[in-house]
Amino acid sequence: MGMEYEIGLILAYGFGIALLYLAGYLLLAPMRVLGKFLVNSILGGVALVIINFLGDFLGFHVPLNFFSSIIVGFLGVPGVALLFLLEKMP
């Protein structure tokens, strides 16, 4: 009877550890997406500032408004390139 109790206890601990791992993974996954969004936003914002700074000397400007901020936030540096191309289109 003692051996059955120990096996049940080991299985219960294993199941508990598996549940803790699953809960940690489910909480960590949205944080990765949030971190990626934050990095894209920062890199895109820096690229937008650099393009606008250089654009003052070369005669072009990408306006900073709500929509351009959303595009840069989601796409990052490719979003800045998209805004630049859209600004230069006739």
C-alpha cells in the first residue's frame, strides 16, 4: 500500500509542475508579442526622426500624426519606408 501512495504522489507533483509550466507559457506568450511591438515602435520612431531630420536638408518631410504612428508602431522600419514612399508618390 505504501508504494501506491508514493506513485500517486509523484504523479500529482508531476501534474502540478506541468500545469505551472503551461500557466507560465500562457502568460509569457502575450509578453513576447508586446515586447516585439515595443521594439518595432522604438526602431520605427528612431528611423522616422532620422528621416525627418535628413529630410529638412534634402527637402522632404514625413508628417507625424496618429495614422503614421500606428503604421510605424506595427511595421517598424518597413513602415517608415512605406510612409516615405507614400509621401513621395504623386
